[in-house]
Amino acid sequence: MARRFILMFTNEQITFERLPEAMEFLICKVERLETLLSTLTSKESEDDKWFNLQQLCDYLPDRPAHQTVYGWVSQRLIPYHKKGKKLQFLKSEIDLWLLSDKRKTVQELHSEANEFLMNKNNNRLRSKYYGNNK
């Protein structure tokens, strides 16, 4: 119907007789837009969800004890917010924190070590040939 409507009304004006059909088309479009917007906002609000300490412990994969999380907070290892005396944790920040703790593969470690050694050797050669004044 939408395609037919677009083809029918692109080159001509909407007449009074065709007004109900045009309104039906526009109402369908608005309903689709509302559905898309509600889907997007519900997804955004889920990412911006706040956790208290218990909710955070339930959310984390290892289900750490409260005391463990307090230790992470005191060492500033985990992102947190403090409202008065209450700790709060933002889900999106916790998700980023969990993803950032990725361990490097042996291949990645070898590659970084080789790059470091190459840079170190290049710096030695420069200082040998050009002196310390580069």
C-alpha cells in the first residue's frame, strides 16, 4: 500500500476524495516510527541502568562477594559513583570495564615485544650515530 500511495501521489495533488487513503498511509508511518523509537529508547535505558552493590554482584559473571567489590572500589579498579554513602554502578561502564579486562594472546605478546625491541634498537642506533642531541 505504501508503495502504491507514493507512486499515486508523487506527481499529483492529494484530492479531498483521496484524503482518507493519505491519512491512513501517514498513520501507518507514524506508528512504525513510534515502534522504532520505543525500541531504541528501551535499549538505551537498559544500558544506562544503575546497580546497587547487590545488583552488581548478581550481574557480574563471577558473583563476587560484597567485600571483594569494596576492595575493588578502594583500589579504584572498578568504575563506580558515590551518592552520599551509597555506592552506585552504571551498567554501561561495568560492561566496558568487563570487556577491557581481556588477556592478550601469546601472538599479541610476541608482536608487542618485537615492536618494543625494534624501537629500542632504533633509538640506540640514532644515539650512536647522532649523539644524544638527535
